[in-house]
Amino acid sequence: MTTSRRALQPLTKAPSLHSQILAQLQAGLQTGELQPGSVYSAPALAERFGVSATPVREALRELVRDGAVEILPNSGYRVVELSQERLDNVVELRVLIEVPVMGAIAAACDATLAPQVEALRPLAQALNLAATEGDVIAYMDLDTRYHCDFLALHGNPEVVDTVRKLRQRSRLFGLLRDAQAGVLIDATTEHEDMVDLALAGDQPGMERLVREHILKAKRQRLRD
């Protein structure tokens, strides 16, 4: 299965050029279009985007702060080859945070919260479509929105912000391979199940599913 569109493409003049560039660079890292160990220059990337080098350098510096790329003096920016140990650490943190929070949402799902949970179902269905079509870029955007919107129902924005960053780090290990292996389709069927478990108030069931959902991607990467 292949992506339906490339991550790195010319940009439109939008309110935040920096945000566009950063998002496309992150997508390039996550799909593997920007290869671990490879070196890229800001001017060359700027030419691909159809913009000046300055906003590209700003976005690259942000990726340096995130640990996704490193500066090579007089050469450019090299994509960091992330270790299995770092993936293990990120996954452990996600399990420690997301499992109990999602369980708490299920336990608290009353008549007031239920409509907000049900409102996530269209996102889950859109995720399934993106996975089926192998559209990795659309899948990444929808997946982040779905999980962060779900976690936001707990009412703690720090949880949402932390998990968003952890998910970005773990995805640097290659979501494109997941799409090619059919893992996206396998995992995305669980998104509607999470909605159903929350509506049923099934805290133990939700915690089991969320833990399995997080660990499934890790097991796939261990096989790669």
C-alpha cells in the first residue's frame, strides 16, 4: 500500500508559513520521505517548497529542539536515527498516561459526556477510510486529532499536550511501513471500539484496548 500524496510539496501562501513547513517536514520524517541518516540543506528544501530558506531554517531549528534532526556545520541537517531504547521510553510513557486517562473518561461517561464521545465517531470512520486508501499523511492528521480530542474530554490540557508530543516522537520510527504492512487498517478498527467502550462506561475494557493499541505499533516496529 502506498501514500496517495507526497509529504513535501509546494506550499500555498497561508496565514502561517512556518506552521505549514513544520507540518510538512514532520510528515516527511514520519512517512520516511526524509530518510534517517540523510542530510538535507535548508536551501534545497526551500526550493522544493517554493519558499525562501529563512522559514525553512526556522522550522528545522524547531525539529532540532525536538531531537528529530541535528545540525551538521557547513553541511545541513541530518535526520536522527532514533534508537529502540528511545522508542521503548516513549511507549512506556504513553501507556502510563493514556491508559488510565482513557479509562477515566469511560468511567465518567454520563449523559452530559456521551454526546461529546459520540461526536468522535466520524473522525474514527475517516481514519478507517484513510487507512484503507493508504493515505498516510491524512491518517497522521486524523489520528492525532482523534486521540487528542478524546483525551481532551478528561479536562487536563497538559495531558493532551504531552501525549501529542510523545506521539510525534514515536512516529519518527516510520508510519509508512505500517501502511505497507497493513498495520494501519488493523489498528484503525479499534478507534470506533473506543467510542463504543466509553459510551458503555466500560473502564476495564477501555484500558485493555488502549494498552493494546499503543503496544501494537511497537511490536510491528520490533519485527521490521
